[in-house]
Amino acid sequence: MPGTAGHVKCRDWLVSEMKKSCDNVRLQEFTHKWSRNGRVLPMWNIVGEQNWKDAKTRVVLLAHWDTRPTADMELDSIRQSTPIAGANDGASGVAVLLELMRTFKEKAPEVGIMYVLTDGEDVGPELDEMFLGAKVLAKNLPTPRPDYGILLDMIGDKDLEVPMEPNSVSYARNLMYALYTHAAQVGLGRTFPMVPGPAIEDDHMPLNQAGFPTIDLIDFSYPAWHTLKDTPDKCSPESLGKVGKLLETWFRKSPPYQFKK
């Protein structure tokens, strides 16, 4: 949760883990004055790169590392004011990206990858105080501009099914269909069905609105969302592994996929 000692401790741990696998790791610092109490919250996007300078195809992989400061989907008003653990809503995507970094450190794909762990995605309470780190990233995209982005969010639940998110299809249809066709080819068609799911407002929206095509892989069918029940026991190593397999096999394709809008 931004503004806490645990937030800083988590930031430092993530930086140390990313340094084990990435060519370089840096912090993208920003602040936000929170409407809930007027506090100015310090926040950081955590950015790491692999094979970035020399690659012909460059991709941004994202997941948010902050957690929701309010359990607003709890029925009890006292419980609503408690921060959530965010095991699936945030940490699941971060876990997959950390493992991808380690895997690609051992054997690099042809594509250059920028990993961005975004902060301030879930501050709230309303949408105007969410996706804060993604908005900062959208204003500070690297040059030359990467080809496309893939966002991971809530991909760890035990009954994982990730339909095609409609906003992603609207902004990056060719990329979405190419990735889901690939999922079927590597035996993951049931987990990534080529059917529309609910339209989601998420970190991919500021990037798409800035003209940077980004898709969101998200399973929003998750009863523990924004409750105190979003804990590690709700998550599945098998689900995380399926998402990791999709992305690892996708980026090891030769030649790498290049987005054409």
C-alpha cells in the first residue's frame, strides 16, 4: 500500500530481485496527493530491461505491484477501510514477470523486453485516482518507441480463464488475435479462449490512449476481488505457469511478432 513502510520495503525487495536478471534496473518516481486524506504519496514504477538496446523488436511487459488501500467490496463498513493483501490483484502478475526475467536471463529471446512494475494502479477510491504509474509511463515512453505492450493482472486464480478483453481488442486487435491463436497452438486454448470477456479499465488504457498498443490479460471472474480474502491460498502455481508458458513460447518465436495495427 503506497505511503507505508511496507511499500518501501517491497520496492527495495523487487529492485534487488530484478537486478539478478535484468541488464539495468531503475526507479521512475512520482507523487500523488490522495483525496482521501490529503497526504502526498510517494510512488515508484520499477523498470528493468533485457536485450533492449540491440533488439529489432521491443516489447513492454507490465504488472502493478501496489495493493488496494481499501477493501471496498467487503460488506462490513469497518472491514472496507482495511487494505487488501492483493495476492492475485497485483502480485500474481508480478510473480510471472519475475520468473520470466529469470528464465530469459538464462536463455534470451530475440525480442528486447522492458519490464515495468507499475505503482498506484489501485489507489482509488475512484478511477481518477487509479492507473497512476501507467499514466506516468504513458508520458515517458522510451525512444525509440517499443512495438507493443502486454499487461498482466489477476492471472493467478485457481480456475483461470482469460477471455479477450474488449478494450484490448479495440486498440490492438491484430496483436490480441495473434497471441490467442498462439495460445491454442501451444495447448492453452482452454485457458485463453477466443471469446470476449468484460471490458476492463486497467493500466493498459492510459498507454493505449497515448497511442501505444497494449493488451490486458486478466481474469476478472474472481470473488475475492477487492476483499480481505485476496490471499495467497486463492492462487495457483499451475495458473501462473500457464501464463508464463504463453509468454515464454510467444517471445521465443522466430522471427518475433511485430505489431501492425
